[in-house]
Amino acid sequence: MSALLEEAIELNEPAPAHESPTDPFDTGLVFDQWLQEMGAKEKALASSAPEIAAACEDEGFYIGSFPGSNCEVTFGGVLHFDGYSFGPITSPQGTLVLTKRGRIEADVNVKIAIINGWVTGDITASERVVLESEARVTGQIYTPALTVRLGALFDGECVLRGPEPEISIGVVEAPGEIEPDEPELLALIAATA
């Protein structure tokens, strides 16, 4: 027996878990250090969670999810998404900010989409889409304005379309009275409506 183990037996203390720190095949010491570091990081994250929530409070919502979350997300305002979702994300007047770690495997329908993560699906934005440098998008993009930063990857088609024209059906009123003897003016007003 080693001297260290004999001392432990004599003092009625439990033997150390790792008898020889110079053993190249002993991974226990490295594992214990790693486990302690992970515990410290977990405590730091738990204590900083209220700070993260307070920082995002002014900017909108913050969602993180486990891989494979399959739920439909509907929101208003600004949504910071740092998770993994298979469900569609919808907000006719909202802004989606997909972080670097975020991944969406579904369709996105929002007013503004700022993508810095992965999207596999169609993106429809009524105002604009911004593909940041870490963005990876596979699918169609439908928007009136598209910005692609250096480094972004886009595999699909983009349909740039303007706002839908308003179609009005009804009576056209002329700026003033039209005399029955002016048919050319009446035809011109009807043609421009």
C-alpha cells in the first residue's frame, strides 16, 4: 500500500479518490476539476438570470428553448429567440431577433426579421429582413427589403415585393362640379380612378 493510503487508514479518514496524480490514465482528477467548474458556471448563470431578464425587458421578450420544441409562437413587440423550435413563429406587427445560437425549422411570418442563427423554412416579413453575418437560411424569403451582411449564407429564392396596392371600389368624386357638356373631363377622371 502507498504511504498516503496507510495514513488515511490510520486516521480513519476516507482514502483519497485518486491515489497517484502522475498516472497518465487517471482521468478522475481532471473530471473533478471540470465538475467543480461546471457547478460554478451553473451558479453564475442562475444568479445572472434576473439580470438578463431585466436587460431584455426594455427590448422585448427573450425565449430560450430546449432542442426539438414543437410549439407555435405568436407574439407582439420584439422577440429575442435563442432556442431551437420546430413550430412556426408569427407576429404581423412584431420584430423577430434570432440570435447566433437560435435555430428555427419552420416558417416565420413577422413585420421585421433580424436573423443571426439558422432558419430552415420560409421567411415572410412585411417590412424587411436582415441576414446578419452568422445567418444560415434555407428557404424562400418574401419581403420588400432584404439586407445580407458579409458571411451570411442564403440557399433559396427571395421575392422582393412592395406593399399591396389598395384597391378601392366606389364612386369617384371630382374636385368641383362637372358640367354635362364636358364628357372628356368625366372620362379622364374615371380613367385615373
